[in-house]
Amino acid sequence: MKLYDCRTAPSPRRVRIFAAEKGMDLDLVPVDLGSGEQFRADFRKINPDCVVPVLELDDGTHLSEVVAICYYLEEIRPDPALFGRTAAERAAALMWNAKVEQQGLWAMADAFRNTAKGLKGHALPGPDKYEQIPELAERGKDRVTAFFGKLNDRLGNREFLAGDTYTIADITALVLADFAARLKIGFADSESNLQRWYDNVSARPSAAA
């Protein structure tokens, strides 16, 4: 299997960490987002949405979207179970992963994409052009800061975000935290639960994937 990847982008990193937890070696195909390689005709044939990651299966099928790719990997290699093992655990993992995406990563993307010089005219991912809105960047930073407070509360008596085991929700939250740090958005001194959790998950070997 091939993973169309970009080392500096948060979304493919989520898949790399997931695969590393599974002990799976994916053939990484770098896509240079900085030079606009994702908009070229050859990559558009792979993913018309012009974004990474994309997982290419051995039969030539292309899967995009992080959760869909990770779900496929979970199906073909169930252990360790990163979506949970019971119906309740799977629902909790999906719920918390969605919360981190919607309240954290999307807000972080607003903060980044509406300020990055290299993304002028491309404030939203994909082939269509959208101008940057600086006010959305400021709101995004505020939303991320507020969400970190919610995560800190959630982790008050928990080792992991969705339950008793490490799941895709922890992977997404780890990538969010590291993405936020690039924009100098960190944890508050009072968010000791979040810091404890971060120290734990970032020490896992897969975090370096």
C-alpha cells in the first residue's frame, strides 16, 4: 500500500501514527504541498479534492479522508484496536475524535490557513480558490484555547481521551496539540491534566512517525 503524504501537514501525520501503532509499514509517497504538487493533473487523478493523505491499495483503489483510511487499516489489522473493541468503546472513540476534529483541528486550520503567506488565495483546502479572512484566524486561535480547557476537564481522571485505552481520538488530539504549538498556542499553566496526557502520548514511539 502507498500513502500519499506530506511531512509538514497534520492530516497525513494522523495516518502515519495510526499505522505505526499497528506496526504497519506503508510506502510513503511525498507530495510537495508547498510547490502546489497537489494541484497538478497527475495528482488530481488520484484525488480530485487535491489534498493528502490518500491511501492507494494494491488493486489501485484510492481512499482519502483520515478516518476512512484509518478504518480500513483497523479492519485489515484489528490489533491493537484503535477504534475500541465494544460498540460503546467504538462510539466513544468516534465521538471524541469528531469533537477534536470539529472543535480543535478545524479551528486550528482557520488560524493557520487565514494567516500563512503561502496560502493566499487558498484559505480552504482543495482546488477552489478562497481568500484569507484574518478575523477567522483570530477566532480560530480563541476556539483552540477554549477547546484545550475542555480537554483538560475531560482528562481529569483519565489516562486517555475516549476511555481506558489509546485510540484514534488521542492521535487526533496529539496532532492538534503539536499543530497548535507551531502557531505558539500552548496549554495554560493550569491545564495540568492535559499536559500529563500530552507527555504520555507524545512519548509513544508512534508519535515520531
